[in-house]
Amino acid sequence: MARIIFGIGLILLGLSSLLGSWIFKIIFAAFLIVLGVKIIISPNNTRWHCRYGTGVMNECTQDTLDETIVFGSLCKKIISEHVKGGKITIVFGGGVLDLREVKSAEKNIDLEITTVLGGLKLLVPHNWSINIKNTSVLGGCDNRTRTEEADVQLNISGSTILGGIQLMN
């Protein structure tokens, strides 16, 4: 119920901004209206905030990652033996991707990560070495992993714009 009231409040705020004739006010009002409608019609199981340990981690066995998150969050734990890599795009959102239980037969895994005004925490196993080729604009990629014996090479490419990627074990 609070979600509906908040959404209606954003719609009303956006409509009140339309009374001005400046183009910025019109664009800002349209943004607020779309955001309010999205909040109202989104499913009840949508998580706006996901913190590892407190959020719900969705377990899945997919081999190729293909995730696009816009104004939302990603809370996913991959349990697979044939992960090949994939692509993750996060815009105005954030998330946690847990790969620590992956037992990959592949020796090289390519993962393309793009974040715009958002962030991703990527949890990897201790036996993976990380190779990062990331382009950052007012953002960054922080590798806090400790590699023991590298069985798998994880190649991360992509870009971060006003966002970040954090890699941990």
C-alpha cells in the first residue's frame, strides 16, 4: 500500500512540474511520472534494495548470464558446472552476483559488465584469477579478491559510468 501512495505522490509531483513551460521541467516531470507508474505496476516480489546476507538470493543453474537491470536490483546465486560467461547491464540499480559455488569446466570465462549510475558486487571463488579490462568514467572497478591456485581465468570487460564494480571472494 505504501508503494502505491509513494507512486501516486511521484505522479502528482511530476504533473505539478508540467505547469511550467521550460523543457527541463517537462523532461523531469515525464521522468517522475514514468518512475511513479513503474513503482505502482511492478510486481510485489521486486526488491528495490538487495544486500548480501539480508536480501533474497535467487539460486539458478543457467550457464550463460544475460541480465539487464533498470531501476531495480539483481540478487542471484549461480550454481552450475558449465558457466561460459555472459553479459550484465545495470542502469540506475545495483546488485549482487554470487559465483562462489560455480565449478566450471571452462578454463576461460568472459563476462561483460556495464554499469551506469549503479553498481555490482561480484563474489567469485578463491581458485579464480581475475583479468579486468574496464573503461571507467567517474566510476571504477575494485578487485579485492585473493587468488590461491588459479584453475579458472575470469575475464571482465565493459564500462562503468558514475558507478562501480566490486569483486570479492
